[in-house]
Amino acid sequence: MSRADFRRWRLAAFSVAATAAALTAAGSLTPALAATGPSMTANHGSVNIAVPGPNHSLRFYWAVNGTTTWHAETVAGPGSTFSAPSMTVNGNVVNIAAEGPNHSLRFYWAVNGTSTWHAETVAGGGSTFSAPSMTVNGNAVNIAAAGSLGRLKFYWAINGTSTWHPETVAGPGSTFSAPSMTVNGNAVNIAAAGSLARLKFYWAINGTSTWHPETVAGAGSTFSAPSMTANGNAVNISAVGAGNRLKFYWAINGTTTWHPETVAGAGTTFSAPSMTVNSNAVNISAVGAGNRLKFYWAINGTPTWHPETVAGPGSVR
């Protein structure tokens, strides 16, 4: 797993796409978990959004900060896109990855200020069965996705090349959700729902292809794609738990002890969460009961989660 000079980088899209059937096999999942949604990132004074468009196209929108004028572009035409995308920005390039036709994995990039999108095939037909997660890692771009027969697959390419190198992170029957991926120091981390609704975590040192598996939470614990972020000297993961709870897990770097917390109790959470770190706090959002949009935050080092309602009943789907 080499990491050389790649200038295309990441924002992971933590939603379930074409793996809805496989996810259902892991446990009782809510229909919201199969939805395709947008990926968003900040980009040098503007906001960028990628989202599946009509007839399985891929659309891109951008607006300058402080304005309400959104500029639309077609990244790929009808029949090209079959999952939520993952998008990254690095330097003067925007990158987007998504599941393509016939369960392929597709990658697109464009130089800032242009509307010319360059397409690459990361992996061919029959290779990809979820929305991808993408991140930059020094001088390489990394993509993870659920592969055939419930494998967890990882791909990397050197900046300026279109040669994608595949690795198998975990074998058949291991993976039942779209993954979440982050870079943490000199390691790449991937989390996904595993067999029997476990929450699984994998890491590998840069420059190696040896993936180390850990079980974050045991059987019957996890019923969505996870969201993951590095947070100082710790890794944070959130996911939907049993009974539609919202769960949070953390571990100190270099340890295998995962600490569970309940962010919100039974009957509160009906989508995969999204998570970010903001100064000295952790933030999580998810679809709540009655199709509300919910937000939770906690100060680092405390287990007290503060709930807020961002938008009321019927506001999100």
C-alpha cells in the first residue's frame, strides 16, 4: 500500500448505496439507510456539492461563500452513477468517486475553475457494492468500498497517474455496509458494519498492505454504515445501534480498547450518522424520529451528549 504523490483528496460519504440487500442481511435496517445522498466539501472560498442526478447521472454544484448563486455541472451522464458519491479537494483539484454501472467503481477529477471532468475506472464490473469512502494520504488518494461477496476492498493511486492498485482489507462475508475511512498519523483506518451486525475496524501502516482487524462492538450492535473521524490522539466512530439508538465509540491511538457511549436512546435514529470534530467538541447529525434532523454534541473527554433539533417533523427523508 504505497502512498506517493497524489494531489486529489477526500471527504467521505458515509451513506449506504447499492449494498441495501447485503445490509438487510446483517439485521433489521430502516429504509432510510439505502438512500443515496450528497457529498459536500469546502473548496478555497466556495462550497462544493456532488449528488446523483436524474437517470443515474452525477451532478456537481458550487457557490462562492457569501452568495446564493449555485453553478451546476454534469460530471457524468445518464447511466453512470449508482451510489452516493464521495468527494475530496486537494490543492487545485476536485475529486469524486461513486459506484458506476455494472457494479464498477468510478473516479472523476477536475481542475478548479474548469468544468471539464476526467473519468477513470478504479475497478471494473462486479467489483463494487456500496458507496465508496475516499481520503487523501500524503501523496496518494485512497478509496474503500464493499466488494463482491461481502469483501472490503481498498484502492490507491499515485498522483498524476490513472493506475489504481487494489487490496483486500477483509475477505468474503466480512462487510455489510458502505465503509468510512480516515487517515490517522501514519496509518489508514477503515470502519464498516461486519457480519452478524458487528462493528469492525481495520488499520494499516502507510506503505504496507497488512490490514489489522479489530471488533469495535459485538454481534447485534450495528445497523448502519458508520461515520469515523480522527480526534487528537483518538479515533471516533458513530453508527446506528440496536433499537435505533445512536452509538458512539472511541479508542486511544495504539490501543484496541473501544469505549462505547449511547448518544441517543432507543427509537431516536433512522439514518446513518455523519460526524465531525469542531475545536474541542464532537458533532453528530442523523435523521431522527418523525423525519426530524437531529444534532448532538459533546465536549472532548466527556460522555454527556447534548441534543438539538435542526429541523422539525417531516423535514428530512
